[in-house]
Amino acid sequence: MITATGNFVAFSLDTLRGLPRRPFQVREFVQQAWFISSVSILPAALVSIPFGAVIALQLGSLVRQLGAQSFTGAASVLAVVREAGPIVTALIIAGAGGSAICADLGARKIREELDAMRVLGIDPIHRLVVPRVLATMLVAVLLNGLVNVVGVGGGYFFNVVLQGGTPGAYLASFQALGQLPDLVVGEIKALVFGAVAALVASYKGMTARGGPKGVGDAVNQSVVITFMLLFALNFVITAIYFQVVPQKGT
């Protein structure tokens, strides 16, 4: 486990060093960004609707018991923007985009295409990994914005229409407690989660062995490892955010 962790850190550092290298693989970057977005947009939108609805229903019931119905909007929107949006984005990116990246690179590995590239003097990390990491980060940031919009809209609908909330109070409470850093930290989370998902998927794909079965095992391992890292990173980033950014009070 220690050896694998060290190899992954070295792989991530090699990828980081390859970011400023030229020529940049623009065609590969555009293709990967389009592919990842095409397999992620619809699932993310569909998943974010029940996420926003469940948050609105649960918080609406809770604040009603506490007699703080006027803060339902703030609680629902902040929960979606800070936590639910980046988490949904990370799960979709890791499950759809990351697994596709791992399967693609794993197939290249067992067909010895990566070794052939090295023989020709082509760095596989610079040629294949760097564009995929950047494309995943870009799509994750944009997808997080979509998830936030759909999640907040779903929460608004369920709170106002089904629970009889007041539209004005829903929006006013968010303006009273919400602030721009809440949105910024959500986008930072999405950016970091996208980078981690792409790095883990690329590493497991490029180290796959054992034929097609090994590629399948690598895909499963990449998804599980990515989920574990994402939840750990989410806790760390949230803890740092609450220590650094002062929260608005009532």
C-alpha cells in the first residue's frame, strides 16, 4: 500500500510537471472534454433534482419544528452549493468520466501502445494524461454550476410548492446568510475533485496488468479509491473553509 501510494504521488508530480510543457495537446483536450461532458451532464442533472428535493424537504421539516421557517431557503441553498453540488459532481465525474478514462488507458496498456509511445520518444503522461486531467477539471467546474442551478431550482420548487413556503422568504434568507465565498469554495472543491478523479483513473489505467480482466479490476479500483479520496478531501476543504472564512450571522 505504501509503495502504491508513493507511485501515485510520483505519477501526480510527473503530471504536474507536464502541464506547462509544449506542445499542448489541444485536439486531445477538446475531445476528452466533449466526451466527459457528454456522459456526465444528463446523469448529473437527473441526480441533482432529488438531491435538492430531499435537502429541501428534510430541512423544511426541521426548521418548521424549530420555528425558523424563514431560514429554509438559506439552509437549502447553502447545503446544495457548499456540499451537495460538489459531491454530486465528483460522484458523476468519477463514476462516468473516470471509469472511461481508466478503461481507455488500461486498454492501451495491455495492447502495449504506451510502451510503443515510449520507444518512439513520446511521453504518455504529457500526451495522454495531461489533456485528460485538464479536461476533467474544466468539465467538473462547469458541471458543478449546472448541478447548483438544478439543485437550487428543485429545492425551491419542493419548498414553495409542496411545503407551502413563501418565495420571498426563501430568497431573502439566502441573501441574509449566503455569501460569495460559499460559491467559490464549491467551485474549488469541484476543481480539486475533478483533478483527483482524473489522476486516480489515469494511474490505475496506466498500471493495469493481467489482460482484459485486469482492466476491469483497475476500473473498479479507481472508482472506489476516488470515492474514498473525495470524501476525505471534502472534509479537509470544508474544515479549512470554516476556519478561514468568517460566516455571516443573523
